[in-house]
Amino acid sequence: MGKPIGPPEMKLISLYALLGPVTILLLTALAAVTAWGLVGLTTNNPWYNTLGGIVILIGCFFMIVPVMALAGSLVQKQAVAHNAGSFPVTGITFVVLVVSTVLIVGALTFFPALALSPIVGHILMHTAPTVF
């Protein structure tokens, strides 16, 4: 594109990158509390329904806001010529960098929930009172 990315754009990109994992952690925490945390807790009540709806709204619709703000910010900027300090985005180096970043961030996003779920289930299996 040839447009410089400054600190305001990096803040929007960081907000977008963190909004997804935070939403996933909120959903995981909500599921853990309602499924295992408190035996006998009724989850079909206004508090949990509202909380679940808010988390879904954040995950689905609020992620659009930073992207639209970033697009608006980049539209207003003027294109600059490439120089020695520019990072080329057409080579294999850029592709490897982007793919590895996406894989690492994705793994770090989902790994805690995937790793902790069996551990918590095993602990609860041995410590929770028998329901039957």
C-alpha cells in the first residue's frame, strides 16, 4: 500500500489482536463456572443469559470497530515512496513471518483452554462429591 503505520494504527491492531483472546477466555470462564464450578447452580437466569449475550456481542460485533477505525486512519494517510527502511511485503520472508505469527498467536490463544480443561476435569473427578 505504501502508507506508513504509526503508533495510533498499532494501538488499533493491538486492540483487535487482544479482543479475540479475551472473548475466548471470558467464554471459557463462563463455561467453567456454569458447568463445573458450582453444583446445583441454575444457569438459565437473567444474569448468565445477559453475560453470555454481552460476550457474544463483543466477540462478533465489537471486533469490527478497531478494523474500521484502522481502515479510516489508513485512508487519510498519503502514500510514501519505498526506501531502505521499508519492509518488503512481496517476498517469502514476509509470508513466513505472517504465517508463523498467526500460528504462534493462535496456539497461545487456544492452548490454555485446551490444556487446562482436562486437568480441571481430572481434579474435579477426584474431589467433587458424587451426585448419584
